[in-house]
Amino acid sequence: MDCRRCDAVCCRLSVTVMPDDAVPGHLLDTDELGRTVMARNDEGWCAAIDPYHLRCTIYSQRPAICRQFSMGGDDCRTVRQDYRRQQHDLSALFSTIHP
């Protein structure tokens, strides 16, 4: 499985861009430690995601770390479980604040 059509929560992770990565400059940002990272949109998703079609717009130019992240692999499952847990915790917190 690949992420050309992306419903992967991994696209919400911070992605450090290496010097050899050929990512277009307008999709780059700098984090608080001065590292070059993929920029994010207002909702926290990677800025390379097409929000209308949920596809990576730079799939053939995506950073090396994205290429190494195996969809459906152990890391993928862990990230999805963590994301679901966070969403559940936020939902539970919100329901106690606004019953």
C-alpha cells in the first residue's frame, strides 16, 4: 500500500527534511530547533497534502523519511493507535467540559 491517496495519520507527524531531499521550497519550514521540516497546513497536516483529493502532491519528491515509512508496517500501526488514543482522550475531555 502506498500513500498516493493519503488517509495516513503519519502525514500529521513532524518530518525532518534532509539536504538530499528534493522537496519544493514553498513546502518547507524551520522548527524550533532550526531544523528544516515539512510545513503544515492550518489543521496540522503536511502542507504537501491536497486537501480535496487527499493525495500527496509531491509523492515522487517526498522526503526520504516518508519513503521509508511503510504503510501498514509496525510504525504505521503504532502511529495510528497513538492518534486514535489521542482523539479518544480529547473527545472524552471535551465531553466532560461540555456535557
